[in-house]
Amino acid sequence: MKIAIASGKGGTGKTTLSTNLSSYLAQSRQVVLADLDVEEPNSKLFLKGNLVFEKPCSKMIPQWDKEACTLCGKCEEVCRFNAIMKIGDEILVFPELCHSCYACSELCPTDSLPMVPRKIGELKHFRGDHFDFIEGRLDIGEEQAVPLIGQVIEYVDEKFSADTIKLFDAPPGTSCPVIEAARSSDFVILITESTPFGLNDLKLAVDTMRVLNRKFSVVINRYGIGDNGVEEYCDAEGICVIAKIPNDRRIAELYSKGELVYPKIQEFKIALEQIARFVGGLK
């Protein structure tokens, strides 16, 4: 079972839920947590573990072979992402724009654009007392998170059996990185807050999951602030609300110290128990 924890916006509690839920579930199940927010991973701040494996991650980009090239311009014509330009007697490649689709390389009549690896980030595997934790971290200046997210998911699938609960701390929003995380998951938990801003971004996230045809449910964080708009929306749309995490200053204080919440706040632990029962019933 692969479960992504996502949200329509940042700051709603994805990492708080991901780290606490993985630690809680690991008391009775085999669990691995993967931090897929590769542009700003922070789950490791809350988890203790030893580094057992690390590797650089790359994406494939074309490299121009000037000697073989006839400057026909076919590569510029077929590139949908404007990653290649023919200017005078030069072919310019923009690695940050390249989506590694291989079109330019495969369709070049003189094989002048062989694909070569280019480092974009790194993957690290940590092992704690109860569960494993995988972190992807994009290099500074890199613009595309999706290739690294895909490689982290692939690593998790290769290293852990089907009996393992695989939790993905997804990136915020509804753009390509979130779609990459969600489309590889069996189920998505959307975490939101009971405010007009939370409702607006929850609607965007729900629309995204429906387009992807992903099964999903909602957890309301900071319950007790704002209004009842989120609950009314979920009720009208037939969306299951798994749990409601109360608005509690103590949770924010523990988070700011990099500590797990459920061992110290009973109300938070009760919400995790509700989520754990729900997860246990998923097929």
C-alpha cells in the first residue's frame, strides 16, 4: 500500500502528519517514509536514524556533437520544451528546460545529440529503530523536481516489499511534483485546515485527485479555527473526513523543536489512531 500525504497549499501539516503517522504505524507494521518534497525536504528534522545508503541522482540530457552535426535544425523543431536552439552554426542545449524525452536524440539524422547523465540531486536512505526513511534532495539551482521524485519512488518500490506501508510526504500545491507523487500512490490523504484559504486550496487538490482518478480522503488540521466551510464542502461532495486534529499551541511548540507530537499530546494520538484504523482497512 502506497499512501501519499498531500495538500493544496504549504503549511497545512503534511510533514507533521507524515512523520508522526509513520512513527506511530511502525510500532506494529513495517513502514517506510519517503520525503518527496525534494525542493525543501524537512522530514529528517523530526526523525532519528543512521545513514545506510546514498547516491547521486541524474537526468539524461542531450550533448551536442559538433563534428557530426549538419545543422539541419531537426532537434529544435521537435523539442516541445524549447530546450534546444539553433543559432547560427551553434546548437545550444538548456539542461534546466530539458524533460529527457529523447525526441531530439532519437530523431537526429546524424546522431549528433547523444544523451548523457547530468546530476540533479541526491537520495539518502536512513534506518531508525522502527522504520526506514528515504530523502530526496534537489541540487540548488535545479528547476525540475519530477525526475528526482520519480527516482525516489522507484528506489522505494525496489527496496521494500509489498507488505510494507509506504508513506509519501508529497510536495505542496497541485503542480507537476504533486501529480508525480500522487499518480504513483494507491491512496491520497489530503490534509487541510478549516479556514477559507484551506478550503480554496482543498478544492484544487480534490479536483486534481479526481482528474488523476486517485482515491482520497481528508484530514482537517488545526480544527477549531476558521469556520465550518471545509466540513460542509466535504459533506456536500461525499468526501470522507478521516480525522480532525485540534488547534493546539503545544503542537506548534513541539514542531518548532523538531519533536514528534503524538507521544506527548493525547488528542493528537487519538487522531492518529483514527487514521491508522482507516489505513488498516484500505484494500
